Amino acid sequence: MVQKRGACDGCNAKGTCATTPEGMEISALNPVKARVGQTVKVSLRPETYLKGTMLVYGLPLVLFIAGAMAGKNIGEKYMAGVNSDVVAAIAGFSALVASLLLVRIWSKKLESKTEYQPVIDEIIE
């Protein structure tokens, strides 16, 4: 169980955690052989956190912008009777939806890898 913090109330992903009145339940690797009831320090490698952030936020943003730019160019060159801004919006949002689906699939695959899981570093009590 991880203690619930004040930042949890405003978190956009709070529905993805298994929250209880005592805190949030997470799975973590246990190389220090901690037992149930002990207080422990849990960490996530900084590079893992950065990769996850870029995957969840960066990739959809980049693909949204790239899709909108490609849609604008396609609209101007090949669709003379259609407003190119409409084509850009449709292409941008289509790329965004596709990227979110890709992120969902990719994150499911990464969940099972130990390098992307939280680790219990030490027993505090």
C-alpha cells in the first residue's frame, strides 16, 4: 500500500489506481525481502519515469501535430474544393486517436517487463 498524497485528488489518472481509504495498492519488485506490514521505500528509476512520460504525453502530441500538418498539406494540394483546415483537423485528431491506441498497446507490453516496475529499495520499519 502506498500512502495517498494530496496530489492524488487532482490527478487525471486517479481512476487507474486501486485506491482504498488506507492508500493505493501497487505491485513492486521485492529484492529486499520485505514482509507484509513493514514500511518500505519504493522507487521507480528516473529514466523509466521519463520514458513513460514521453510515451504517454510526447508521442500523442507529436503525432497530433504531424497529422495536422500533413492534413493541411494534403488539403491544399489534393482537395481544392475542401477547406484545408478541416482536413488538417480531421488528420490531426485521427493521428491523435491512433497514437493513444498505440500507447495503450505498448504500455500493456511494457507492464510485464521488470525494468519498468517499481522496486522496494529498503525497509524503513
